[in-house]
Amino acid sequence: MYDYDLFVIGAGSGGVRASRIASSLGAKVAVAEEYRVGGTCVIRGCVPKKLMVYASHFAEDFHLAEGFGWNLGERSFNWQAFIAKKAAEIDRLNGLYLQTLGNAGVEVFEERATVHDQHTVKVGDKIISAKKILVAVGGTPYLPSLPGIEHAISSNEVFHLKDQPKRLLVVGAGYIGVEFAGVFNGLGSNVTLAYRGDKVLRGFDEELRDRLTHEMTQKGIKFLFENNPTKIEKTDTGLLVHFDNAEQQEFDQVLFSTGRSPNTNGLGLENAGVELNNDGSIPVDDYSQTNVESIFAVGDVTDRVPLTPVAIKEGHAFALTEFSSQKVSPQHDNVASAVFSQPPIASVGLTEDEAKEHYDEVAVYKSDFKPMKHTLGGSEERALTKLLVDVKTDKVIGAHMIGLDAAEIIQGVAIAVKNGLTKAQFDATVAIHPSSAEEFVLMPTPKYVLTKD
Ligand code: NDP
């Protein structure tokens, strides 16, 4: 009676996973994508960003290598060559995603779809019916309105710049701001980061925030704290930026990384009676269902945790719940995340401020050390590991790290935290020596104990 059992709008991480799993469970599935199959993460987010982080980090690695006796001679970076190689890799992944969907028997519409009513979508001129509709359209960069904002770029454009900016202003000090400030600084651009607050990465562990601010400064990034652009003017030689404090400075590019908004504008959700939050995100229940029985939503378009692996879990859980006999709710507790800043940060569980709200006594274990690679390498960069432990139960409730390989290390620690292991169980684990990760099982005494607010 319907054209499809499931019509998915958006072929990003969440939409692709949901389509593929639903199809493998016997559903007739179609997915529509208005830009490129793969979505933000693969096409213009996590993946190309991480390639840029690798490209950028070589500058420091070459320097470290000299400390180990290497003589490397003259080095130079070719932006155009890198951008072309990166683009080819993204094309390859886009092809793989299309192939995966094809192999799974999912029909792909490479055009924009909107919601027409509770069981139909509009794709171009076609009206297509589906028993269930999944909205997985993600988000889009949010740029505040100020005179000249049209001269600025967002993370959508930063991957395709024809030339590497010599002078870059980054606005905002969240995930994207600190990551790109690090990338361009490593590649040799002169980077300034303007932020309305007083240290980077609001919401992260305070000590890690201080440490990252310090390390980024040491690496040559200039910070304009408690300062925001008020106007951008195009001149013959660049972009003249006026700031809150009445100062002006010229840059070649201005990158706004001031958050992302859900992509619900013009999506037609009101035609079906789907309720939205004030910020445009879609509220859903534990099974990703909206207030309309036949319409579901996963990923950054919802008001949950805006991270790719979370969207994938939500898409998978949705498909199992709706197209198999299992009822699965994606879990949003103890989600580990990493910021690919330089040095990187990774965390799982509660920060000190959050822990104090929920627990009577929290013991904080810490290790602050110079990674071995930096001893001969000659870098002053240090690493910091932290564990937060509920004194009453001995359960580890938070783990945080800044330093080399933090993301790789915290992924393993996250398994222990997610499964409620105790500090005694961490301590009973034999260390891998010499490594930075071993610090997580070698912190015998707490540095201090926090008490409830
Ligand atoms: P974030 O929300 O992380 O940071 C936004 C930054 O911009 C904050 O510093 C914020 O300040 C500031 N800001 C917000 N609005 C304004 C404004 N009107 N004027 C000036 N400054 C403003 O967003 P991002 O854009 O960095 O990243 C978007 C999302 O993408 C992240 O939330 C994350 O989920 C995801 N992401 C994840 C990555 C990863 O997992 N490694 C990498 C990149 C992105 P304040 O702190 O004061 O609010």
C-alpha cells in the first residue's frame, strides 16, 4: 500500500546505518541525499578534518625527529597537492557509501526530499509514500549575523580553499575552532582565535581547558579572549575585522566555528504536524520517535548528543526496533569524545563540576608528565591524565586526558567507565610499559577529594 516501508531523508552517518540495517531486515527502503552520500562526517567533517590534522602534525613530527638524530633537510607544504589528495580520498569514501547502500538493496535518490505529510515525502516533482519516515538531515554551520559576515567561511568551505590562508582568524573556541586553529597553525599559517569567553572548550574539564589554552599559545596561536568580531570589511589586501574592543586587524580568511543548527528549515515537518524545539531540533522519545507516530529522527537534527558515532547507534537502534522483534534504545550515558586539537583531548564520563553535583565525595587522581617521545624530541608539551572516583562505591565516574594519542587511549578507558569498573579494578590491571596509557592504572593516591556542592 506504500511505495516503501521506510523513507530516510539524509544519507549521513545515522541515515545510512538505519537504511542499511532496515533493508537487511527485509524492509523496502529508499534514502534521499541533497548533497553527497556520506554526510557531514565523511564529506565535510570528521574524516577530511582528521586528514588535515595528520597533514598539519608533520611539522611538529619533523622537529621531534631531529631530536632523535634525523637530518631532514628543507621541508615545504603544498596545499594544492594535499587538497587534491584529500578530495580523492573523500570521493573514494563517497563511492564506498553508495556501493554499500546499493549492495544492501537501498534505493538512493541523489536529490533533496521534504516531508509532504505523515506518510509521504516530496522528492523533486515526485510524491513518494512510505510507512515510516526517518529524518536524518543533520545540522548546518551557524554564523551570527554581523556586517560583512558574507565574507567569512564556515567548516563547509574550509576544506575546499584554493589557497592556504597566510593569516587566519578563527571565531569560536569549541570543537571546530580549536581543531582548525591547530591545523592551520601546524601548516604554517598565522592563526588568531577570537572567543567571547576566557578559555577554550567550555564544558570540558577545567584543567584540560587551561592546559590546552596554554599549549596552543606555546605553539604560536594568538588568542583574543572575551572578544568578538563586530564587522568584516573586504579590502584590496584581505579582510579587515573590527572587534568588540574597538581594535581592527586584517586577515586572509575568517572561519566562523560558532556552533551548528539543525537542518529543519524548509523541511516541511509542519505539514505532518511534527513538533520542533525553539532551536529547530526535533524532540524524540527513547526510540527516536517524534510526536507523529510514523515519523522518526536520528543524529544531529535531534536534541541529543551531536556526535557521529551516537547518530550511528541511534540509526541502528531505530532500525532494529522498527523492523525486527527487538526493541532497542540508544544509550547516551558515558559517551566518550575526543577533540583533535594539538595536543588532543579526550574524555568519558563526568567532569569535576558535574561529579560534584551528583556525588557526596569524589576522589581525583592525576598524573602530569612529559611523554617519552618529547624527551629526546625536545618538545615542552606535557600530558595530563585524570580519573574521578566515587568514594562511596569506588566506581570510576570520569576519565580525562590531554596529550599525545589521547583519543586512542580514552577509547579503551571508556569501556571500563561505561561498564562501571572500580578504581581497584583499574589498579589490578597490569600496565603496558613504557606508554602514556599506563598512567590510567598507575595513579595510587588521590590528589584531592571533592565534596558535594
Ligand atoms: P561548539 O558548540 O563546540 O562551539 C561553538 C563555539 O562558538 C563556542 O566557543 C561558543 O561559545 C562560540 N559561539 C557560539 N555562538 C556564538 C556567537 N553568536 N558569537 C560568538 N561565539 C559564539 O560548536 P562547533 O561549531 O565547534 O562544533 C559543532 C559541533 O560539531 C560540536 O558541538 C560537536 O558536536 C561537533 N564536532 C565534533 C568533533 C569531534 O567529535 N572531534 C569535531 C568537530 C565538531 P560558548 O562556549 O561561549 O557558547
